[in-house]
Amino acid sequence: MEYILSPWPWYISGPLIAFVMALLLYFGKTFGMSSNLRTLCTIGGAGKFSDFFKFNWKDQIWNLIVVLGAIIGGFIATQYLSNNSITNLNPTTVKELQQMGFKDVGATLVPQEMYNLEAIFSIKGVLLLIIGGLLVGFGTRYAGGCTSGHAITGLSSLQKPSLIAVIGFFIGGLIMTNLILPLIF
């Protein structure tokens, strides 16, 4: 008998996230992935060029362990806890993506038309990575954090700036999905 894996139900994963957030709040820590880039740049010596990178990075070791855990957890999830089933997407979404040139919509975690080596190293792919990276970096710095930091930590601790940032993230995602992505593909 083959065991079919499925995502953890909300009543397991939700309380686990709440438990982790409670622990972080108790210890006076905030969760966020983008702050790790600052830490890594500081470790690499960026403090010689900008005061933004002058801080005691050793206080952030715990957050680098969170990133390592996310990488290891992602590997375990995709290699050992996935059933390779096709994602059940809305038929309208499938049709729209197929019209843009995407094949096998939902068959993989990310569309191969955007994330295979040939696509990434094309002129279009390199430009998308550079422009997207600059926009994400600017947005993260301007908003004072990333989507995970604001949406998980900020909202759970009832911070108004996080609510504003999350609303902005969603508006940006809608604009990208409905206006810009069709122009790119």
C-alpha cells in the first residue's frame, strides 16, 4: 500500500508557527529572512563601505541558523515528503499560463520555462534576476523587512507598519501577476 503525502493541515502547522512566534517574542527576537543578508554582508566586510553594515553580527547567529534550517527543511520536504502530484490550480489560471507559453502548469514547484539553467542564463533571465533582485532589495530595505518578517512576526505582534507593508506586498504581487508578468511572457 502506497502512502500518499499531503501538506500538514492548518491545525498542526498554524499552532506550530504560533508557538515559534511566542518563543521569539519571549526571548526578544524577531523573525525575518532579509536581515540575514545584512548579517552575511557584514561578515564579508561590507562595514568598511557603509555604516549600515556596522553592527555586532554575532548577535544574529541564531537567525543564520533559522536560514540553514529553512534550507535543510526545504530539501527534506521536496526530497522525502513530497508525492510529486500535480498542483490543483484554477482552470482559468492554467489557461492563462498556457497562453503565456507555460507547459505542464502545476506539475513542478516552479515553472521550468523560468527556472531551468537555459532560461536563467539567457539575456532575458539575467535581466529579470538583476532587476528583480534590485527591486526586492529596495523594497525590503524601504519597508524595513521582508514578507516573512512583516507577515509573520509583525502581524502577530500587531504592528501597524507591518500591516501597511503586507498590504503593499499584496498590491505589488497583484500588479506583477496581472500586469507585468503577461508583458514579460
